[in-house]
Amino acid sequence: MGIKPLKRFGQNYLNDKNTIEKIINRFSPDINDSVIEIGPGQGALTGKLEGKVKNYSAVEIDNRVIEKLQKEFPKVKFFNRDFLKINFSDFGLPLPIRIIGN
């Protein structure tokens, strides 16, 4: 992607395949889950989870990556916001909601 993580956002782009698989296995997604991903960055977790759950949203504060993520993962609903300032009702997801991030 060529975009460097920003320290001010505490970004750390996940790209180790073993770590990604461990996170996904530990999360153990179910098709009926409603999932919100915090900081999808370059989409490492997004790519593994988008087809495994019915309801998938992601919150990304960095507007440099939103457009690419939306094109790459059209089934995911992206929000360009600060996760700490969101209202969960904005997502319109059925409860319960599971949250994932690295």
C-alpha cells in the first residue's frame, strides 16, 4: 500500500501471517456474529473475516486508507472516525456486537 503508519494514531500495520491466523483462530468468528474491527489499516484482519460473518463494520481514523479499503472490501461498512468517539447505535448492527483489532 505504501502508506506508513502514523505514531499519532498509534498505528502498527499487521502483516505477519502467523499472527493474523492466531488472532482469527482465537476470535473464532461465527457466521451470525456482528463484528466491528478497530483500525483495519491495510486490511490484514478484514480480508480474513469479511466473508466469515454476516455483519461486518470497521472504524478507521486514518482517511488516507479508507478509499482503498472500501474498494477492496465492498461488503464491509467503513466508518472514518475515532473509535473512542463513536456511538454504537450508528452501526445498526444486531446485538451482541463483537469487537476485534490488533
